[in-house]
Amino acid sequence: MNIRKPIDYSAMFAELDTLMAAISRDPLWHDFFYVELTTGLRRGELLGLQWSDLDPENQLITVNKQLSKINGELVLTTPKTQNSIRKVAVPKRTVELLIAEHEKHPDSPLMFASPRTGSYWSPDAIGRVHKKLLAMADIDSSVRFHDLRHTFATLAMQSGVDVKTLASMLGHYSAGFTLDTYTHITHQMQQGAAEKIGGFMTGAALFAGGVDKDNKSA
């Protein structure tokens, strides 16, 4: 049985520039992967996006369907859980890229349409492209497309996004599940908070010492 070694998602932050540089050299896929890294959508959710799912004015994407391959056929289905049906806020740059993507095929209702078939991309095709981009960026080939979702979540938490908000963005059923999934990150954040508090208390102690000394000399 193959045992997959764990991925250090926080360490992938250092490789993001390299990965994005590789993605930028592939104009066909740049927007797709950029959107993934700024939304954390599941692969099927991203593949199933339609133009009507984007609210440019409010910078929101509605997630209410997913694309799967069942018995060799591409099938658009409703997410299995109610929590997976959600609205996800996205950066302005992501909205701009999506609008530009739509302009490439304005007559298609699909956000990401295959230029060859005019239909949805197959999940298998995404897997192959992902492996190619990893090789171009010289990143460990064991990193899955799904790990980009984890990378998004890790960066969000490190940037100060609260767990409840992140859970709703990811479509998790509870903030507790999100905490359990990213325990390693919350531990690192706790350590960082502890160091900040320690520094604060050290400064406070030095200040108090200076005050006491001034009082004694008065």
C-alpha cells in the first residue's frame, strides 16, 4: 500500500512565486489556477462554474454545482451537502481575470470552456496540466491539485482570516472541522501569538522598571 507523505502547506507559500511563474507561461491555464489559489474551490466546483455564477459588482462567486466524471461521462451535479452551496468572496483581481476569461468565449455560458470542444474540461485534463506545471516549477510531483485548496486555506489563516469565515468559504460543515484540518497552522499561529505577548510583556516590564527607578530617584 502506498503511503502518501504529508504536505507542509505553509512551506508551499515559499514556492507560490515559482508556481505562479510557471502558470503565467501557460496562458490557457493561468486564470484557472489563479482562481483556484484565490478561492480554494474544490476541483469539481471550479470546473462547473458558469458565467452566471459570478457577481462582479459584489465580487462574489456562487457555488451550487460541481462537475464529476461518472462512468466515463461528465456530469454536473448538486453538491452533496448544504454547506457546500455557498457564496465565496473573491479579490478584485480574480474578478477581472474571470471577466477577461469570459471575453475569450462570450457565447458560452461556461466560465472555463475547452477551446477544442466548447464544453467543460475533464477533471482528468486538469490533473495532467497540474502535473506539467509542477514539473515546470520544479515542485514535488506528489502535490495534488486539491493541495492548492489547502494552500489557500493556510494562507488565509496566516493572513488573519478567522476560522468561522474560512469554514464558510471552504464549504466545511463546521469551524471545528476546519480547525481539526489545519491544526498545524493554528499551532504555529498560537506560537506566534505567544511570542508577541512575550515581547509585549518584556517591554512592559522594562517600562515598569524604568518608572520604578524614576520614582526612587524623585
